[in-house]
Amino acid sequence: MRRTIHDEGHSRKFLVIVDDTEECDRAITYAAYRAAATRGAIVMMVAIEPAHFEHWLGVKEIMLAEANDAAQERLDQFKEQIEAIASVPVECVIREGKVAEQIVSLIDEDEDIGVLVLASAVGKKDGPGPLVSSISSQSNKPFPIPVTIVPGDLLDEDIQALC
């Protein structure tokens, strides 16, 4: 599939997955500097996995609303962080479903998304983190866009020097 980032008038979007991991901040920071350097934009996505709510069917709607509010608050915080680094367009997306599936779905829907930015966990015995492991182990079909994996322990000045 040809991405629209190659067409005149389209700019590349960097997709960052917002979650509650410590390293998420590093992916956001990298994407902000990289988008600024390439005149791109950032798409931040939170995926709320509904499986967490299945055993509380009576309060599922309330819990999903609370999860959406918490996700929006986290997106707003990271948007402020991005604005402190650079003046780049930022889109915030909240989806319900499995994270890996929602990533691929969003990439399929928005052809301006050209790079997925993730950060690896630091000091974990079980590897670079579940999301990085999930994306890198997909062998049934090639991932549709390049993936940049930022070391989770890079300092802001190291990230800025890379971009």
C-alpha cells in the first residue's frame, strides 16, 4: 500500500501509543523532536482494552467512561509536553480494543501515518516491553510502516541530538 505521505500537501505523521509505562514519555519526546525536524505531525493513541471490564457487566459503561476520562487526561498532559518542545500539529485518538489491533486499524485508516514510535522498557528481565515485543513478533504479515524503537533511558538532550 502506498502511503499519502509521498503526495504533495501531505505531511508525515508519527504515531505514538500512550500508555502507563515509564518509557512512554521517551517515545513522545522523540516524536515531538522528529516531527519538528521534518515538519510532520503527531498522532497519540490510547487503546482501552474492554476485556478489563467484562466481569463487571453492570458497571461497564461507567468504567469505560472513567477509562476514557483518564485517557483524555493523559493525552492532554502529553500534548502539553509536546507543545513545550515544538509547535507541531497533534491529534489525540482514543480507541476501544486490543492495542496491537487498534494500531494497525488506525494506520490503515490514516494514510498520512508514516512511522510508529515506541520506546523500549529499561531494566526489565522479560524484554523490551509487551508492546514492542508484540509488534516485533508479528510474523503473519509485514508491518505496514516503519517502527522506530527509542531506548527508554535516553535523556532529552540525547533524543534532541538524534533528531
